Amino acid sequence: MKTIGIIAGTGELPKIIAQDARERGYRVITIALENLAPAEMDGLSDEIRWINVGKLGELISVLREFNVKEAIMAGKVPKSLIYKSKITPDLRAIKLLFSLKDKSDDSILNAITREIESEGVSIIDTTTLSPHLLTPEGVLTEEPPSKDEWKDIEFGWKIAKETGRLDIGQTVVVKGQAVMAVEAIEGTDEAIRRGGKWAGSGAVVVKTSKPQQDMRLDVPVVGLSTIKAMVDVTARVLVIEAQKSIIINKGKLIKEAEESGITIVGYRKG
């Protein structure tokens, strides 16, 4: 039987990938990050170990214990944990953190990936076993954007790609071809709420992959909480990059968006 390791953070994504893996006949070994991974991972895993997010050495030991050769990183690990003293790093994690040139998302994730792969475990693309999660191209809801909203989409796309290139965040909130908010450490949903307060009703939310996006790491994800955040501030359009982002619970998300007067676009430029 084929084996897959899942390094599980927050949200629905680890559960979906685990279920898809089991349906494909994989033996699922989960490293569930304490206080982050969903409790349901217990029932979706053949073997599971709950560990503190800072215990890099222990994480690698579990992968080796179960002879895992391929693993998927699934679910968010908020970087804010570093600044809230919620992580208790082991020696291996401390050495890794001190080796970094900075604490950007790319620097941290790439360093962790290299450390894991140095032990003979390949980190594979997030959607390898779940291609149905990838965002399709086109207008996904019944109502398309207006002419002015398309202008905001084009404007916001350029800004989001640039902030992604700088590894600041993946999401921008715009209105009237002006930036209302740029995602930083707070995450997409809070950036939407912050930008929406300045925009009033009718904001356009644009979430893209980075130009240097590694599809194994931190792939852009939207879900029902994204729609809720938009409803909270009466935002109007959600744009996500086609084939380089993930939609969780796609059918339900589109239904909720339509009922809330929100348009969703899977966008690809060039």
C-alpha cells in the first residue's frame, strides 16, 4: 500500500486531502500540529501523532518512523504564533530559525522543506491527490462583474502580484482603482474586514499566487470564512487565480456567494 504523510495545520484542507488520499488507496500518516489541526484528522488517518508546531525534530522522526517518502503540507500555520510565544521550538527548529536571512513566509517554508527533504522525504504539490480543489477559470457565479469592477480587478491583480513578489501577502482589497488594504500577518479574512471598513460597500477582493509560487507551499486558499468576511463588510467581488489557488467546499461557497450578492471570478492573466 502506498503511504502519504500529511503535515496538518488549520482548516478544512487537511481533512479533504486525507479523505482523497484514502479513497485513492493510500495509507495516511498524519503529523497533526497541536491546537491547529482539526480533531477530525484522528478518524481520517491510519496513524496520527499530535506534536507542537515547533518540534521540527520530532516531526521528522515521525515521518521516518513510518517510512514516509512523500508528504503534503496542508492547512495554515499562522506566522503570528512566532510573535505570540505560542511555539516551543526544539534544537533543530532553533538552528533553522537562526539560519534564516529573514522571517518571510517563503524563507521559513523553504527552509523547513529543505530540512525535511534532507531526510529523504519529498514534499509534493498540495493538490496532487486533490486536483478538484483547484480554482477553475471564468465567472463562477451567475452575475458577472460590472465594467467598473473589471477595472478594479485589473488594478488589484497588478498590486496583488507585486505584494506577492515581495512576499508580503496574497490578498488586496481595492475600490475605485485605489488600494484599501494589503494582506500582511493577519491573514486574508481580517485583511478583507480591514479594507472593507475603508471601502464601504462594493469592494473587490483579489487573491493571487505569488509570481514565484511553489505549489507545494502556502497555496492561496479561499473558503466559506472568506465569504463571511466579505458579507461582514458588504464587499462585492472575489477574484482568485485560476489553477493556482484552492477553493474549499466549492459548491457551497458559490451558493453562499450568490445568496449574498457576491460575484466570484477564477482569473488568469496572460
